[in-house]
Amino acid sequence: MNKLSYQRKKQQRGMSFIEVLVGLVILVTGILGAVAMQATAKQGSFDAMQRSLASSLAQDIIARMRANAPLINANLTLRAYARNDYDDPAVGVICNTVNTADGCLSAAMIANDRFEWGRALTGQDVMQGARPVGGLVGAAACIIQDAGDVNEYTVIVSWQARSATSDNAAQNCGVADSRNRRQVVVQAFIFNI
């Protein structure tokens, strides 16, 4: 080894300022990427929770309709569920009086179901102080009875998501057409006994 190369190695100690800056830029870029990924994951989680809640609410009203199907006049009874104003929490009334020995009359029970389901949609069933904390964001719902088959119903639950996407405007139910509208559409056949 010659003396000149030995002296150069001896003079090079530590890292240069440029190397430190490059390393810092790489580190900051990685941290910003992780923060952006966390924000995207949180938004996706919220949207998934809203979709799950909408699906659960649609199944809930179908179960309520099926529970009332065997009542005295099932076609008239179930037709009372077909509405497009479920975004109004004042729809229906609570059945808190016992009209018969077995409980509420069918009309009162349907009004109670509509009231409770409307409150669940808008989050009025879970309150923190005076503020609702449950439900869907900008919720609206419709129940449509098929004109051709009185036993077939379509339940549409709409809400506003945080992110925009394409909207095919499949069903216009309560929520105006927008790129943030999301919907769950469930078709059910309710057999009348």
C-alpha cells in the first residue's frame, strides 16, 4: 500500500453533509408514506363499517317484515312498510300500549317497526348527550313493493361516503345523485302464510 492512499483513507472520517441530507430525505419520505397509508386505511375502514351497517339495517327491516307477515291480512300489513321517507326520524310511533292480550295490534307494530328502523338509520337510537352517534352518514332508505309480485320487496339503504367514486344512479332513494352516494340494495321475497 502506498503512502498516498493511506493518507486519503486516514482523512475520510464520518459522513458528509450531503450524505446526511440524502438520508434525511429518504427517512422523511418513508414517514410521510406511512402517514398517508394510515389515513387511507382509516377511511377504508370507516367506509366498510358504513356498508356493513347498511347491510345489517336492510336485513333488520326484512326480518321485521317477515315477523309480521303471518298476521291477519299479510298483504295489507306488509304494504304499509313500503315507503320512501325513512330518512325522517319522526316516521311511525312507538307501540308502548298493549292493545291485545298478545301485544300490539299489527298496525301499531308496523308503526313501531318503522319508527325504530328510521331512528336506527339516522343514529337516533344511540345518543351521546343530545348528539346521535350511531347510524349512517346522510342516511335515507326506501322499501319498494314489486308491482308484479306482492310478496317481493326491495330494500334500498343510501348514505354519503367520504370519498368520491362513479355513481351509476341505480336507485334514487332519498340521497341526491352524487359521486359520494353509496347504496345497499336487497331484494327479498316474503312469503305470506
